Amino acid sequence: MKHIVITLAGAALLALPGCLTPQQERQVGGALIGSSLGFVTAKVLDLDSDWVVVSTLAGAAAGTLVARNSARNTCAWATGDGRYREGPC
């Protein structure tokens, strides 16, 4: 089962860049980085599987780039609790 999931994730990562806009690529990249950090943190802290899922999803939500204002060069990120954080891109 683990090999199938890894294979599907790898195939998705190879297929996605061909059909995404640059903004969507940044969103996917942020979500992947955030979810990876959430997953690794939960594993390092030796949390149970429920908390691993929650922290992975929260990391993905926090890492997703929500909006970019090109005129002011600012971006907004979802914090995972329904709010957004704005800062330089």
C-alpha cells in the first residue's frame, strides 16, 4: 500500500506542472511544503496518526498562497484557522 501511495504522489507531482499557471504552481508548492513540515513535525513529536493527519492538513492550509497583489508586491497566506496573513512575497 505504501508503494502505491508513493507512486501515485510522484506521478501527480510530475503531471501537475504541465497544466498549472504560475500562480497555481506557487499555491501547490506552498501547500506541499506546509504539509510536509506538518507531517515531519508530527512524526518527530511521535504523535498518534490522528494528529499526524491534522498537522499535515493544517500545514497545507497554512502553506497555501491565497492571493498575490502584484501592484504592491504583497501576498496573503491562509493561517489554517480561517484568517489570512499578509506580507511581502
